[in-house]
Amino acid sequence: MAAKLSKKELKQPDAFQSSIEIIQDYIAENEKRFYAIVAAIVVATFIAFGIFMYWSHYQASASEMYAKAERNLAQNIVTPDDAMRNIKIYQELIDKYPHSWSARMAHYHLGNLYYNLGDYDKAIADYNKFVSSRISAHAGIKFLALTSLGYCYEAKKDYKSALEYYEKAQKSDNTGFESIGYRNIGRVYELQNDRKNALENYKKALDKATDPAMVSFIKYKISSLS
């Protein structure tokens, strides 16, 4: 059974009612300011919702264009004309949605396409744009981009720069790619006639290798350098 209230308690103002009265008094005394604050909150809410809707549409549109390019890649591009068509799609994506996740990934794919076309300078430019983006920090992707930069410089016979990028790749999150990294470093040392460092890195590559064919190849390289 509920406890009975004393006469003193009944005469005391209700706490909730008192709060309401205080708020009403404040509104009455600061009417213009109060409605200005309410209006500002409403406008800010609409702006925030508008930004959210715009950004969602922005990312969705970019993803749709990116998916189109990915479908083309899945069809095994083999001719320069095929590659140029995909380059056009990726470049359009970057121009239209430069701040999207898809545009950042497009730079990586552009690097691959330009590399396959033998345009190493353009490949280097796009790989560098990808590496400088936040998305490149994701596991494995940065290793691939840095390694691709190494391939570009190696193709240009700039072995010093190639070695620099292969070593950077090896220092990134390279789980699962260790053998490839050491093999690349060993190959560049070999191209520079540095047998000692080439042999050292091929041995490290052998320790990490799991593919039987690659194990045989690395053993052959070690044997020939020894």
C-alpha cells in the first residue's frame, strides 16, 4: 500500500511542475532567443540529413561505376583497346567522385593497366596516388602497390629506385607475401651483380616459400649464385 503524504509534503511544490514553470518563465523572458535556438537546431538537423543522403548517393554512384570497371577486368582484358576502355572508366570515376573509396582504388587499377601497356611513368603516377591515400594502409594492398612501383622502376632499369620500393614493401604489412618480397629484393641485387646480398635474400625467400615450383626455382637461383 502506498505511503500517505503529510500535509507539509502536499503543500510543497511538485519538482516536475517546478521545472516546467522555470522553463516556461525562461521561454517567456527569452522568447526570441529560444525560437532562434530551436530554428537553428531544426536547420542543422536538415543539413546533417542532407549531407548524409548526398554522401550515401555519392558513394553508391562511385561504387556502381567501379563495379562496371571490375566486370570488364573480369573478362580478361587482352588488347590495348580493351585496356584503354577500362582506363577511361576509371579516369571518369576519379574525375566525378574524387573523394570516394572507389576513386582511390581506381588509381591502383589504373597503375596496373598502364604497367601492362608499358607506360611506366603513368603507372608510377597512379600507384603513388594510391599509396598516399588512407586506403592503402589496409593489409596486403600497400605491399602490392609498393611492389608494383618496384616493378615499374625495374622495367625502366632504375634498379636503385626499384630496390627502394621493394624494401619499403617488405617493411609494410606483408603477411603471406614475404617470400615474394625477398625474391624481388634478391633479383634486383642480382641484376646489380651484388651476389652476396642477392644470395642472402634468396635464402630468406626460400625459408618463407611454400609453393613447390617456387621452392625449386629459388633453390636453382641459390645454387647458381653459390
